[in-house]
Amino acid sequence: MTLTVYDASVPVFCRALTNLQALLRKGHTQVTERLLDPTTVIAARLHENMFPLSRQVQIATDHAKGATARLAGVEPPRFADDEKTFDELDQRIARTIDYISGIPAGEIEGSSDRPILLKLGKSELEFKGKSYLLTFALPNFFFHVTTAYGILRHRGIDIGKSDYLGELRGS
């Protein structure tokens, strides 16, 4: 069986987002049990020049829904980027999973050579679908998911690699 662009995108995004959702839920539970201020954790950063936890989650979901939409040849939906609580971040991830899993595989198949034009501020990047997914969308997505994980760990949340990876299963 051949690995398709769909196989390398939607299921990968959904799995990592589901794992990120579980990480945030564990974080929320531990923050509540320890009587910590949840806004402090949501606003936490690994370094002063990095985005806070909330923005890391927002950007990760933006990459998942943006990549899926662009590969399907449609405009990505816009979310408000106004989440300030664990529950709001959880809902954003759920909306993203619902959106990307609702795109039929057939709309993404054949997108390996689809032109993707990405506007970043005043500059534009041109990709073919496969290159966009493998060299831009997935690396950026996982950077922000991993950074969110790192922030939670840095704030003392008891999570580990097995939480990040989620349930491991064979074919």
C-alpha cells in the first residue's frame, strides 16, 4: 500500500492534536488539584521571546487546519485566537479535529503537485502540496505541539514522553 498525502496529513494531525488535548487536560487537572493559578500556566513561556502556551496551541491548530484546507484546495477557516482557559483551548482543538476529519480523503489525494501559495506578512512562499506538507506544515505543527508540551513540563505538570506520543499501536 502506498503512503498518500492524506495518510501523512489528517490522521497525523488528528493523533497529535488528540494527544495535545490529553496533555492539556492532565495539566488542567493537576493545576486544579494543586490550587495553582491556571492563567499563569496558560500564559507561561519557555523563554521570554517565545509565545505562551495558549498561542502555541493556537498556532498548532492553525497549521493543522490550514494545511488540510490548502491540500484540499479550499480556504482554511479562521478562529478568533481568544482562548484564555484550558477549557477554551480544549474546545479549539476539538473544533480543529472536527474540521480536518470532515475533509474527505478524496479532496486531498492528488494534491502532491497542487500549487500552494502561502502569504507570510509581506512575503509569499510557493510550494507543491507534498513539499508544503513535509517541509513546512508538519515541522511547524510539531514544533508548536512540542513547545506546548515543554511549557507544561516546565511548569511542573507531571507528563512524559508516553503522554506526548499517546497510545502506540501497530498497523
